[in-house]
Amino acid sequence: MWEYSDKVREHFFNPRNSGPLKDSNGIGDVGSIQCGDALRLMLKVNEQTEVIEDAHFQTFGCGSAIASSSALTEIIKGMTLDQALEVSNQNIADYLDGLPPEKMHCSVMGREALQAAIANYRGEEWSDDHEEGALICKCFAIDAVKIADVVTANQLNTVEEVTFYTKAGGGCTACHEGIEEILVGIKAERAGHGEVSPPLVSSLPAAPAALVSAPTAAVGTPPPARLTLVQKIRKIEEVLESVRPMLQRDHGDVELADVQGKTIYVTLKGACSGCMMEVATLGGIQQKMIETLGELVKVLPVSHMPVEA
């Protein structure tokens, strides 16, 4: 479903510095297995010079999470703690010759693990929960402070970008309005400092007033014909057929259950049924549906289908 660079593949198939680190004196834990990604970063820091002499990781997640963790350990070895704190999530992505936009949250997780490990070494408090700000995304427990920090650090402008970098909004989509409010506030701050921001455009399902699903056609060009229901179902089946082999490799499967307006209900089967990665799987399918159909749709499990009285 995504294009990976050769360097991402290399660090996924041959990760550097994986496994426990003996005599580590700085440990950072971020994420959670329940949300689909978890990372433990372990540092061995020279107490006299504060140089990171070694770094190891243990991660639960996708190939991009493993590759980002591996890259991070290679980047920071030999740095002082202060130098390491300057490493950004974009530095991690650049080291890997880029990450798919949908996987940038893996580099953000690496950056947070580094901050947590250094704080642990220095005996400081570090927390990635939502005590500092209002909880925005309940699906992935992402708060307003984290969203604002990532938006500012990476110059993000759309709900879609926020989802790619933080996973917020990638589940039930109920938080899209809250994410939009944060983006609008930051855009206003940028304008107050004389910065020019691109217009806020979201290509995700919630916040319909701000959505643009296709490039504007040239003047005089007739709008594209809308798909009939039969044509739409055929394209939906094509998308499901394209993702089915990947799911079947993990002993899962997906089938179309129903189409109701702009909502597509699917049945996850086998290992995919009840899997902790269900939200991520549906999010990936939803993105492919949007791209293929040329319209904004939601993909939900059949359990969310309304029951007729």
C-alpha cells in the first residue's frame, strides 16, 4: 500500500542495535501496544562527558516503526545529550531517504522516545499522556499539546497531515473538528508573525466544508461524471481485491458488507477480526478508497452499521 525507500527496507530487514542494552542508564518508553505502536529506546551515556556511547531499541509496530527506531540509534550514537535533543523527526525520515507520508508518525515516535530516554537519564519527568492538554483523539489518546507541537515543528496544514504524523484522526474521525480548530489557531499565529500558510485543506472525511477531493478543472471543462452505484461497488471491490493479499499473508481477509451513501461497511475476517491493528487497517483501506473513487468516503466495520427498527 506504500512505497518504501531502499534504506527503509534495509533497516527493516536488517535493523541495527535491536534488543536489550546491557548497562543502559537512560530508558524511554512511548506508545502502546493497544494503539498499534510501542517503542523502548535504551541509552548508555558516559556520565563524565554525557556522550551517548551506545543505543538500542525494542519496538512493536510496522516496518516503518522498526526502520525509524533503527535509524535513530545510528544517528545519535556518539552525540552528546544536548546534540541528540536537536535531532528532529524529519532528521530520522531524511536519514531513511524519506518515509511515506502516512508513516511519518513513526519518526515522531522515535523523537519522543529519545526525549523520554534523556529525561530518564537526567532524573526528570517526561510524559506522553494527555495531562497537559485536552484529549482530542480518543482512539489514539492524542492531546491538543502534542498535536500543536507536531504541527508547529513540521509546518503541517491539513487534518490529513496531522493524521500521518500523529495518527490522531485516523480512527473514528470524530476528532477532525478539534484538529481543524488547532490548525486554524496556529495558522492565525503564523499570520500574526508575518508567515504565509497554505490554505487549510483536509482530504479526510470529517470537516466537509474544508474538503477538496480533486484538482480544480480548467475553465470550460465539464465536471467528471458521477459513478453509478454499480460502478462504485465495482471500484470498491477492486480496492478490496488489491489489499486482500496483504491481509491474507497475516491470515486475515476483508469483504464488502454494504454501501450506504458515502459510508462503506466491510467485514474483517480471520486474524483481522478483533485485531488491535483494526483501526490502522481500516484507515489504510479508507485512504485507497478515497483515491480510487475520487470522493470522500468512510470505511467502517460492519459492527458500526445502523440497525433498522
